[in-house]
Amino acid sequence: MDEAAERIPIAGDRAERWRAFAAACALALGINVWLTIAVVPGIVLGAIGTIGASGAVLALAVLVIGMAKKSDALLLFGFPAAVLIPVVAAPAIARGAVYGPLRLILVATGLCAYLFGASFLTSFREPAPADKKRLLSSAQSGVPARWRRRLRLYRALAALSVVYPLVLLWAVNFNDDNQAFLR
């Protein structure tokens, strides 16, 4: 299936307002992720050196370039990977003492919200013009039961893709037995 046909079709002035709103939300959520993962913990701990500071600037540059080009790869892969450069340069930023249970939940929720917002932003594309317009007979009927089951499964997998990493991070960072084992 053509990639342009899979995108969300919205036409006219309304489309421009939705694109601007989605871009503003994705940019605000991206700056939130950038601040909460890389900048604020590094400043509070005084752990960001030259490499960490340049990594933080690089992450912000990747976000801005990705927003300008509406690039799927930059927004959904490049920016989250670039945000980790200051964490790699100064591992003290990611210690359990910096991220308490509530802060970890807030940061993870902010990251998931950014990923959903960026994927929504990149889904706005104009569909290719159709050569002929003809209604399909299957479009007139309701959604078949097998597709309803599949959609339930897809929703469950999406929920698990958010919950499962949070549970693993929680177990590594806040379980006393695991902390003792890791030390």
C-alpha cells in the first residue's frame, strides 16, 4: 500500500491549524523530555561536562531539525537517542537518587507523550490524488469481527509497550534486592 495513502487525510485551512497544533505540542513535549532527562539533572548534580553539554545542544538541534523537516527518523529515533548522549557522558545523571519513583514516572510519561505526539505530527501528509473515485463494497459494511479482535490486540500491545519498560525500570532502580545485587 502506498505510504501517502496510509497517512491521515485532512484538507484545507483546518489541516494547517492541526499541523501547527501538533507541531507545537510535539516541540513542547520534546523540550520537556530534553530538560527532564539531560539538562536539569546534569545542572543540579553539576555532572555535565563539555561532552555532556555539547550532547545536550546536539539533542536540541536534532529536535529542531526534525521538527522543521517533519522527519520520522529524526523525531522518533534520532532525538531520543541524542538525549542519551549527556547521560552516557555523565552517568551520574541516571542514578536512582536523581530519579525517585514519582520523578521516574513523570519522565517516562513525558517521553511516551512525546513519542505519541511526534508520531501524530509525522502522520500528517497530503494523500496522493486519486485517478478515479469509486466506493468499495467492503467500505459500506461494518468492521468485521476479526478486525475488531485484531484492533483489541493492537491496543493491548501498545499498552504493554508502555507498561513493560516502566516495570523493568522500576524493578532495576527501586527494588532493594536488585539494588543490592547490582552493587
